Amino acid sequence: MVAKKTTKKNRVWTWSHVHLSVYLLSISLLLTLFIGTVLFLFISLNIPDISSLAAYNPPATTVILDRNGKQIDRIYTHNRFVVRIDNMPKLLPLAFVAAEDARFFQHPGVDAWSILRALIHNLSKGRRGQGGSTITQQVARSLLLTPEKTYTRKIKEAILAYRIDKVLTKKEILYIYLNQIYFGEGAYGVDAASRAYFDKKAVDLDLAEIAILAGLPQAPSRYSPFKHFDLTKKRQVYVLNRMAEEGYITPTMARTAFQKSLLWGAPVEYDEDSRYFVQYVRNYVQEKYGKDALREGGLTIETTLDPDLQKSATAAILRGVAHWAVRRSKSTSKLPQAALVAMESETGKVRALVGGTDFGKSQFNRVTQAKRQPGSAFKPIVYAAALRDGFTPASLIDDSPLVLPGSESRTSWRPQNFSGEFYGPTTLATALVHSRNVVTIKLLQEVGVESVRKLAGKMGIDSPIGKNLSIALGASEVSLLELTGAYTTFANEGRRSRPVFITRILDRDGKVLEEWKPGNERVLDEETAYQMTHIMQSVIEEGTGKNAWGLPGESAGKTGTTDKYRDACFIGYTPEMVCGVWMGFDRKHSLGSNETGGRACAPIWLDFMKKVKQKKERFVVPEGIVFFPVDRQTGKINPMNRDKSTWMAFSKKRLPWADAESRTDKGE
């Protein structure tokens, strides 16, 4: 009986407590619901706006490509290449769904089952391990929230995910997710990751590679194939199995993918040879489109750079500077700077540019930024103006002492030839071949300073040209790019080609922002241009540019040396390529005695031009050109005495026996 009474009392006590527990639990649930509702409303007031996601436009990488479409530089704040779902392999998005969020296509942005599973797991382990975040929640966290691990952030994340799922389609959410997430190795989004790990675009990934990438977002460093390959393979197995379980692939496909050998991409390395060229392109794009467009716009910049010729140009410059050092002091402790630019004569496309001997030490571009005196390399513009205005290659000019009014620092100017001698009556052609200063000044006096200045401008010299006779000797400072570009007029049958660095710029969506159109402008008539070319061929064959002789085909050019050997240059060309070389010190110190353009720069030019593959070997001779043997001393046709004669090119409109008085000033 006692035992029976005790049991009854216990039963009564137990039921009382059950009712009490149910009551308290109900109160707790109601209280929790109330607090949760209040908290929901409170948090909602500070939840970010999701409207920006509809126009997802993240910072993307800008790439600069050479003429072959190979990347030579990339600019970014986050290394990301935005790619649309339709441009990804079909299995790629499914791999991420299988690995990260199996119920992605069923849940409304938040997966209650995943949260419950993660909660049970975390409670059993006594620590926070699994997060239970869906792909949509990861998008919300990445774009709209901070990465802090708090329950408040998790609630915000869930609310945002639910809202995002109501506004965007599943495809749109996947598009954002696959372009936004971090994969390690500095890569954001699947396309950048594909390039970083496999050196290919995402569209070209196979199943084995897809499974590797899909396993990375959970812990990019832990599963990096470059650091922990064994863990990478384990993670790959997990992704492949999950894909098979979800029916996206067959077990056979999974096994085949796992067994496939993987070819990893090499770390991105950029050749220092192209740094000056790239810098010029960067500056141009930033100035025209803005810094943000350059660093975050995802632009594709297609350039004219030929990587093989660029390497040859750099090597030629370094060899040339080293030889100069050996000649002067047997020491390389004080090396001068040097620069080179090469462009196609017909198109103006710049194929190589070296702005200095070491970009790491000096980013100053001596092709585009430096303004130096060209010396006698400017003379061809004077002679071209003379031929255009009625002179012929056989026109005689007296090479005799000349006294001119001086400047403020001197009462008179007595120009001298390089040799210090005078040679009497000299043909125009001979004067240019041997770079006679006095003849050039007298020629400029007859042609007129203004006529030469205007022609220089039309040929591409944008720098100010002086209004005095000193321009005959190249006293006005110009850039190497300007001067080299001007010589395309001679090489291209009288048509000037503007220097071209960029052929096309596309935005991240492939829309063309800028595109180069072929074309050039007539500056000289064909006959005058060819006459200049014919004379400058002799410069290389027998004149001041003899050190540039040695190419298999025809070539022409002109040397330039300034006062006290402060600057040396050589501008030369073949039927297809124009190349300019300069050497000097930035502080305009002397290069040393007799370090002329012919000695310091012509060998560099030849060294480089030997590497240029060309289809044309001979200059085009216009129909209006005829050739006659001319006596070097008298300027008259002399077919009988070949020893004293040289063949000269004449326009049929201006034959050598024409009276000099018949020359007319044809102006511009």
C-alpha cells in the first residue's frame, strides 16, 4: 500500500510539472517569437538595399594584349574577369551547386534544413563549424555585409538572401556568385581562377578542372593545388561524388575526371622588355577614359606590340650602350641612356619601343617624353622642302664660309661643317649624304624658314620649331617618336603615317570603344619622297651612316649629332619599317669625342633591323622618276666619266638641265 501511494503521488507530481513545463515552454516560445519579431524589425531598418544587385557590375581586370593577342599586362583592384553563365561550361554552375548548396534550386534563398543540420552539428561538437549558408546567403554576405561572424550578421544575411531570391532569378544569383567569390591566388570569380590555376578561360575548362575550382571556395588556401595537392584531390573527389549523387554526371564520368592528369598554369610573369610600351598605353587609356575605367573597367586593350621585335630592340639597345662604355672608359659605371622606336611605314603601327636602358630604375620614356635636339637628322625635312619647291638633287650650292647675325651671346654666327673644311660648289644630294652644315643653311635661306616649319608640322612634328636658320642644323627640340614618325613620309611614298599603339579597345561586354582605322595623309608627292629616299640610301652606302649598311635589301637613313656630342641619333628605314635610335645622357653631358649618330646609334639600328622579317626588299620607284649620271663637282650629266659621276633620281617635271630660274615656289 505504501508503495502504491508513493507511485500515485509521483504521478501527480510528474503531471503537474509537465503542465508547468508546457506552460513555461509556450511562454518562452511566445517570448522568443516576440523578441525575434522585434529584432527582425529592428535589424530590417539597417539592412542594405539590394537594388544594386540587379545591375551587378563589379570591378574587373583590364588586360593589355600584344599584336598576337597574348597578355602583356593586366591592371586591377580585384583580379576578376566577368563572364556570363552562357559562356561557361554547362557543368560548371552545377558543380558549385552540388558542392555548396544542393537545394539551391528549391529553397527561397534560405535553407531551413541546412541551418538545422548545421546547428545540430555545431551543438554536438561544442563549437561553431558548419555555417549552413546557401549560395544566395554567400552573395549577400560578399556584396552587402561585413565578414564578421555574429548572429546579428547571420540574421541580416538570411533576410537579405530571402529578399534577393524574390528579386533575382536563380540564374542571375549564380551569375553573381560565380563572378564574385574568392578562389585564392588573388583570383576573384571563376574566370580569373581558371586563368590562375589552369592558364585558360573558364569556357575551356573540363570536368576535372571544374571539380577542382568548385572545391576551392570553402577554404581557398587549405585546398590550393599549389600548396596542398593531396587535400585538393580529396576535395575534388567530394565534388565529383556530389555531382554524381545529384545526377549531374554519371559515376563513370566522375571516375574518369578524377583519373585525368591536370596541367597547371604557370604564375603570371611579365617581360620587363615591354614596360615602356605598356606604360605609354596605360597613360593614354587613363587620360582618355579615367583611372577607374583603367583599373576596374574590365577593358581589353589590343596593341601593336610585336613581342619578338621588342626583345630584339631591348637587346640591341643594351649591346649598343655597353660598346659605347668600352670605347670611352673601359667602365660601365656611367652609362648613357638610349632609346629606340620602330613602326611600320605604311600603317604607323609601333612594333617595338624601348624608352631607356632600365625601366626599374627610370620610368621616364625617352621615346615619347624626352625632347632633344635631333641635329642633322632634321636636315631631310629641309631638303625635302627644297626638292618640292623646285630644286633637284643636282642643284649646286656653294659650300663656302658664311657669316650670319649672332644672338645675344655672340655678335655673329659662323657655321662650320663637321670636318671644319669647306668644299666649294656642292650638289644638293652630296650635301645631304655628307651632312654639310653650311650648304643646308644656305638652302634653308632660299627655301624659307616658314616653308620648312610648315612641312615639318605636316610630317608630324608637333613640337615648336624655331623661326630662325638654326633649325637647319636641328636646333629645335623634338621627341624621337615625332622624328621617326616624320620619316614614314619618305618611306611611304610621300604619305605620312601617324604612330599607332592601340588597334582596339573593348569594354567588359565586348563593345568597341575605340578602333584604329587604316589610313594616312599625303604630305609630299611621290617623286619628291622617292628622291629623298634615293639620296638617303647613299647616306648609308657612302655617307655618314655607313655603319648602318649591311641589310639584305635596300635601306635609307640619316644621322644626327648635336653640339659637343650631347645627343646622337640615327633614323633609318626599309620599304616596310622605320626605326629611330637615340643615345645621350639625361643631363645632357657629352657622350665623348666623335660619338656621332653614325658611330653610336647606326650600329644599334642595324643590329635591330637585322631581326625584322620583311617581304619587300626594294623601294617602289614612281613612274615619274628617271635616273641620270651626274658629275659630283659640276652637277651636270656626265655619262662618259663614271668615276666622277653618281646616279641621281630626278622627277620628269624637274630635269637637271632645267634653268634654276624656272623653279617656282609651290608653297605648301
